[in-house]
Amino acid sequence: MWVTAWLLEGVTVEPWWAAIIVAVVLGLINTFIRPVVKLLALPLNIVTLGLFSLVINALMVMLCDWFTPYLQVENFLYALWFSIVLTVVNWVLHLFTGKD
């Protein structure tokens, strides 16, 4: 979480230890709210061949920004980039750990 915020200038997580709180909140949002939103947006997701999932991920980041005072996202475009970069960072970390 902190690495992703460090890479993007429009996203800040301050102080550094708050990245853990932001990660927990984003995890809770992705566990409870995201499945409902994905189910409701399924027709739109089918029409866009899955690209609407990126919009849903960005909306979840914006929701996390609204819930926590430690995460500041300037606008929707930064939230979209944040979700993409976070996915890439998680993928790279997964390559290094080698766990399935």
C-alpha cells in the first residue's frame, strides 16, 4: 500500500504506519462491498469485456479514501492508477514469495 502511494504523486498515505490501517480497510471493503457491486454491475462488465472491473476497483479505492483519514486520493483518475499499480505491486511481491 505504501509503495503504491509512494509511486503516485496524487495519492498520499500519511503517516507511514497508516498504510496498515488503509490496507485493512481496503481489504474489508473488498470482502464485503465489492462482491455486491460486481454482481450489480455484471451486465455492464460483460458488455465492456471486463474492463468495468477497473472502474469498480477505483471506486473501492475512493470509498477507502472516504472511510479513512490517512489515505488521500486527489481524483478518480489517481484512484484508477492506484488500483492498477497496487495490482502490479502485489503481483511482483507474489513472484518473490512464490506462494500460491
